[in-house]
Amino acid sequence: MRALLRRAPLAASTLVVASAVAVAACSSSGSATPSSSSSSSGSGSSTAKTGLKIFVIPKNLGNPYFTTADSKGTGGALAAISALGDSGTETSGTAATSASQIPAIQAAITKGANALVVSATDPTALCPTLNGAIKRKIPVVTYDSDAPSCRSLFINQASTSAIGTSEVDLLAKQIGDSGEIGIVSAAASATNQNAWIGYMKTELAKYPKIKLVATVYGNDDPATATQVTQGLLEQYPNLKGIISPTTVGILAAAGVLDSAKYRGKVMLTGLGTPDSMKKYVSDGTVKAFELWNPANLGYLAGYAAADIAGGTLKVTQGATFTAGKLGQFTIGADNTVLLGPPTVFDSANINNFNF
Ligand code: RAM
């Protein structure tokens, strides 16, 4: 039954390896596959385990981006987990810090987790705990923000380089390729933020008249993000633009810029949810920004975690799996799965989106 739910018809080449995978799935209680191990191929078992306990652990609770990514009602991670006959729980701390997130990961392990789905606040701090899970054969699937040396699989929302470079290109267009800009990031330790900022810096080499003057950190906390944005504007009165690659940061920055003093004078782009940004696009504070569909990201991560824990997906480069409504995905280099390209939102299309 579970196999019917989760499998689209398999290609002949995939069917050849299915029986070998079924044997592997039966011979171990979990199927955690550290990213370094990739000896056999494929997916496809008719004997998947169900009733598994899967914990979804975002950077923090209370961040609407993760609520959308994780919830059953939005079609996020918990929807995929429950569609596959497993039991999903979303848990984390309330601050987007490792100190807040690690106890939730430890508690999930103690409660008998069969798989963990984690957005890493800080890979260095999380890895001892996550490696402990992998040692106990609990697969760790990262989503949104990776912990490359201590997970089985990473579900990447969109090409890391494309996110970084496109945000610079979007802002450059809005400021006429010239002037001082700043970045309002989330946590200084966050893998995703730092990877995107790295590509922004590379892309800036194409714009000799744009100067990145500062990167400030709002820690995915609305009050902190507001404060650091105000500080940035005070310290750099000639600032022409801000990139905020965090849904919490861009919303806070938009709130600060939504005044006669700044509207139309300091441009803002980054990663935001269309629902939260509609007001600022319609009043002209923000021209264009981007994001992927967070619910689809969570759904894909939940699906993959359930498939790995259930024994129907072995983590190895080239393995394919069908993630329900989202269709077929292939595990790529470094045991990473890519959701797809993000959408750029502007006044012409933003009202077509509701998340
Ligand atoms: C925030 C978080 C998250 C990031 C999004 C774009 O909600 O920092 O990790 O992916 O923004």
C-alpha cells in the first residue's frame, strides 16, 4: 500500500536494483547513510516500514516561513510524512540559535526518532548531536540550511549560486548599477545565509561602482532585524540599497524603509514570502524580490526522510525517487536534492501567490 502511495512507475533500469535495495532495507533497522557512503544505487522497495516517528526541526518555531514549510495544513513536511503513514512532529526552540535548537534535536532522539529533518542554525554546533543520531542509524535530512558533514541528504531549495547572484543583479538594476549597499542577514552562523552571501560577493565583482559597506545580522528576530536595519541606515546615510536574504529580515527592513524618508530612495530586495511583502510592493517600497515555495521544500524533505527511514530510498548519487505531488527527483552530487528555481515577485505577479 505504502509502495503504491509513494512510487510512480519505475524505469526498467531502476527496477533492476529494486530487489537488492529491498534486501538492504530489511537488513537494518534504519537506513541512515552518511554523506560519505554511497556504495549502492537506487530506490524502490515494496516492504517499506510505516508508523515511523519523524521529527521536523526548523531553525526556530514562530517563523512564518518555517510554519509554512513544515505544517500539514499548508502541504508541507508533516503532510508528506502523514501521507506516507508515518507520524510527524515539528519541534525546535523559539530563537534561531544552536543553543535553542540542540535540546530539541536531543529530545527527538531520546523520544525514539526514526528520522530527523533539520534546518541548521549552526552546523559546527549541531554536528556532534547530528552525528550521534547518524551513529544510531537515524537518517538526518537537512533542508533550507545544510550541515554538510553531519547529514544523510540535503534538500536544497534552489541553486545556491543562483540565489546569491540573482539578488545582486536584482538590486543592481534597481540602483542603476551604482552606490553603497548593505546586507541584512539572519544568523552569522547560518549555512544558507553565508553561502548566498559568498555568491553575492563574487557577483559584485561585475559591478565596480557598487560598494558593499556592511553585513549586519538580525538573527531571524523581527525586533533585532529592525534595529540592525535602522543602524545600517544611520551609519551609512548614502546607502542606496539593501539585500536581505531572509524572510524575517526583508520584512523588517521593508517596515523601516516604508516612510517618506526612504521609500524610493533606498531600494530593497532579497528573499521574502509574497503574502508578507504584498503591502510593500503595492506602496512602492519594494520593487522585486524572490523565494521558492516553502511548503514544497518541506514536503520534499519530509517525503525523502520518510522514504529513507522506511527503506525505500537509499542515499546515493543518481538515485531517483518520486515525491508525491512534486514528481520525480534525483539525488545529485554531495547527496543533495534540488527543489527547483525560485520565483521573482513584483507588482505584476505577486497577487497570484498566497504563501
Ligand atoms: C528565513 C530563514 C531561512 C531562509 C529564509 C529565506 O526564514 O533564515 O533559513 O531560507 O528566510
